[in-house]
Amino acid sequence: MSTSRQSRAHVVVEVAFVPPSQGGRPVMPVGNGYAPYLRTGLVPDDLAVRMRDVPATATFGEPITVSLELSYYPEIDYGPLDDGVAIDLLEGPKIVARGHCKSRLILSAV
């Protein structure tokens, strides 16, 4: 396995977090590092992601635009993620946010 050059991948998404009163998370994630699973309905498995750039001003029910780092790219195929694809973010079986992709897969060197 070559370690001379690796790639990191992400997609830009717009999501709104479900309020706690409707079964969502008890608190909003902020900053970097929140790691839910992503479900698209286009692949049989939920996909591991790590959220980046969640604004401190984010509130439940209001759409925010963030980056989702694709945790296991390229070992896992995240290919179906594309502009306009509907997504859910999950913690276990619970949907904590809903939204859609605003970009195709974006690669950057590590």
C-alpha cells in the first residue's frame, strides 16, 4: 500500500436537524468532528461521515450548509452522492437530520 499520496473526500450538504421535541438530538453539534451515519436510499448500507464546519449559530429545524468528510473513502464507494440527492443523518436507528447534497464528491490531497 502506497502512502506517498492519499486523498480525502467530502461532499457539501444542506441539512436541518430534527428538534429534540420531535425525537432529534438533545443538543446541536457545533464545529468539527460530529460523526453520524448517512443514508441515501441509493446504497444498501448507511455510510460513515464526519461533519465539518457546523456554525455555532445553528438551530434545530433551520437548514445549514456543511461539509461531510467521507470517513472510509476510497475503501467504501460513496459514488451515489451527487448534487440534489436526498439524505438522512442517523445516530443508530434514529434520524437526527434531513437534507440533500449540494455538490458531487470533492477530492483533496491529505
